Amino acid sequence: MTNLMEPSVRAALPADVRAINAIYNHYVRTSTCTWHLTEESDEGRLAWLRARTPAHPALVVEIEGKVIGWGSLSTYNTRQGWSTTVEDSVFIDHARHGQGLGKLMLGELLRRAESLGHESVIARISGEQTASRRLHASLGFVEAGLLPAVGRKFGQKLDCVYMLKTLRQP
């Protein structure tokens, strides 16, 4: 029997859009972990969710039925030669940091990426986001590049760190 206090990961549903946006829009307003400058609307997020394909899932992590984080695999580049490379996104409720939920979500995204036949997962991380860089490194990502001062938010120039995880081949 599963302990209800244990976090579980499942596919995101349209009913999750408001919770996903509450988590994400907090970071739009307060953090450089996303370079979006305007909050996502529920309608926009619903369109995003409905546009997902089986090869690019969106997931949520929940405890006792409450969504407390989300993650996704997205197309990295639309050119066909990039079809086996995806980009990950992971966002956890700011009040739930340090509980292993980001690692749970990213681990599940990596398992799904591998089972879907993807060969590489890329993370684009704002340079000063050391917690995200540590999370990715803990699951085998390596730093693969740096784009200095290519972003701007809150009046500061931001570096973009590329991290890469090469998945096992069958």
C-alpha cells in the first residue's frame, strides 16, 4: 500500500494547469531560473499542455492529491537531426525545496526520455542557479557550454550554462 504522504509522479492533466501556473509564475515574478518576464495565463498553459506529444510528456509531482511540482521534456530544436535530443524543465513549489522533489521529478523525466528513445537531454540553466546545476550534476549531467551575458532579467545580465546528459543506448 502506498503511503499518501509519499510524493508520486504522474502525467499532467488539464485540471493541473492552475497549480502548474501558480508554481511557475512565482518564479517568473521572483527568480532568474526562468527568463520569462510575463506570467503564463491558464489559457496559454492549457494550450501548451494540449500541444504535448507522447515523446514530450509533461508530468506533475503531488502529495495527497496536491500538485507541488512539475516537469517536462520538450523539443530542443525543430530540425529533424535533433529529434533524439530533448530539453528538460523542472519547477518545484518554492516552499518545498530541499525535500528531494526536484531529483524525483528529474529522475522520472530521464527514465521516460530513455524509454522513449531519446539519446540526449539538455538543460539550459541560468548561471547563478547553483541549486539547479547541482541537481542536474547529481543525476549525471555534465557542463557542456557557457553563453556569457546572453540573458537579462531584473536589470542584470545573465549567463546560460548548458548541461548535457547522454542516455544509455539499447
